[in-house]
Amino acid sequence: MPDSLTAFELLLEIDQRCRSLAAGLAPAQVQADNWSGIGFRIGEHCFVAPMGEIAEILHEPRFTLLPGVKPWVKGVANLRGQLLPIMDLCGFFGVELSPLRKQRRVLVLEYKEIFVGLQVDEVLGMQHFAHTDLDSNVQALPHPMFAPYVQGHFAGNPIWWVFSPFVLAQAPQFWAVAV
């Protein structure tokens, strides 16, 4: 880049580069017709949480065990100076946790004043679906305990159940952690 460019000329050049790189992206209308979420696995079941309901994804952090709590309350971790309770979703739903520790992840949920980590067997990345493919039928749920937190599914192989961490955060049974 020559040193003689004015600030305005430099901005124009950056604008042109951005426009040429954006030429291959889907138009905004096509993107608006898609539903995106974070895919994860609990046992053998695939779920997807709406993008806006997951604040962060972590490798399983070191945590301190807590006495007098249910077994699915794993403990509390220090996340950048903030205490993060770690809850095992597999244990909460009565599903056996995968022995493969390397794949486990923690989905961080921030909802109103709630800050909690949801441990899952595996995160399966971002998943994209057409809004029109969302089926609100939850009759074929693999486990009835999932029902209050599932808002439908996207058919396919696998079936992706739409799981709402925000609904889970409002459930009294999720916060009944004392034994």
C-alpha cells in the first residue's frame, strides 16, 4: 500500500476489498430464512440450542466439589474471576455420562441473573436449518424428562431436538440441588 494514500482513499480501498470478499456470501434474505443453533449431545441424543441462549462453550474446567448436593451438580469453577456452577445435564436427565472426557464440553448459560455451566457429552458445532423445517411435534422424544425443555425438532438423521437452556434455567427442579 503506498504511503501517499489519504485516510479517505484508504477507507475506500478497504470498502472495496470488503465488498469483493462479501460477494460469495449468502444474501441477507437467505440468511434470515435460516435457523441456527449450537448442536450438542446428551447420551445418544442430539440437541440444538438457539444461538442466543448459549453465551460461551468451554472445555471441561477444573471445578471444586460441593458437599450436600445432588450427584448431577458437579461443582463450582472459577471462570475469569466469576464462580460458575457446573451442572451435568446427562445426570440431571438420568442419562449416563460418556466416559470420553476429552469430548465433554460446558455450555455457559447467562440468563437474567443466572450464570451456570451445562456439562454435555459433546458439542457438535453450529447447526443450520430452514425455519420452515422446524416441527413443533415432540411426541417422539427419546426421554419424557426432556419434554418441558424441548420446543420441537428438525427431522433428519439424526433428529435434532430444539432444547431451550432459558426454559431449563426457569425450572424449579433444576435448582433443587440440595440432597
